[in-house]
Amino acid sequence: MLFIEYPKCSTCKKAKKWLDGHGVDYVDRDIKLDNPTAGELRAWHAASGLDRKRFVNTSGMIYRQMGLKDKLPQMSDDELFALLATDGMLVKRPLIIDEDRGIYLSGFREEEWEQALL
């Protein structure tokens, strides 16, 4: 299982503490040092069934500076995932990716994580 986080993010810290507290094994990946590629994001989106907006950090400073709220609806999936691949701060986090079990979680929602991971 892959846990993609930004180590300075308080939500990511809370999620990591939750994983550790529940004995969930994972491989940690720093989104600033190893941002997901457009191909990874496209594949995770397709496999997850999640709305593509669930992969976008809509509360981030870069999102606001770029005016993505208005641009996002007109962007194709290819354009969106290429943009997200340019900067990890544009990607919603934390992400849990477990391709073997078909688990794709975006953001930390304790109830959702409990149902999927325990």
C-alpha cells in the first residue's frame, strides 16, 4: 500500500498517525520529492471511480493563484493530470493507493479509511 503525503501537512500527519495506530503497513512517499506522474494519476482516477476533482487540492494556495476553480470544468482529463503532475501541491493529499486490493483514497476521512482499510 502506498501512502502519499506532504510531511508538513497536518491532515497527512493525522492520517499517518491513524495508519500507525491501526497497524496498517504502507510505503511512504513524499509528494514534494516524488510527485505522482500524469500516467499514475490517470490510472488511479480510472481505477478508483472517484470524481477527478477528488485528486485536486482545491484548498491549496497554488489552486487559488492559478484560478483553477474556473478553469477545471473546461479542462480535459489529460490536461488536468498533466497539470497536477507539475507540482505536488496541486494534488489532494494524503492519498492511499493499494492497487492489489482496489483501494484508492483521497484526503483523510476517518470513516472512509476505516471501512476500506480495516
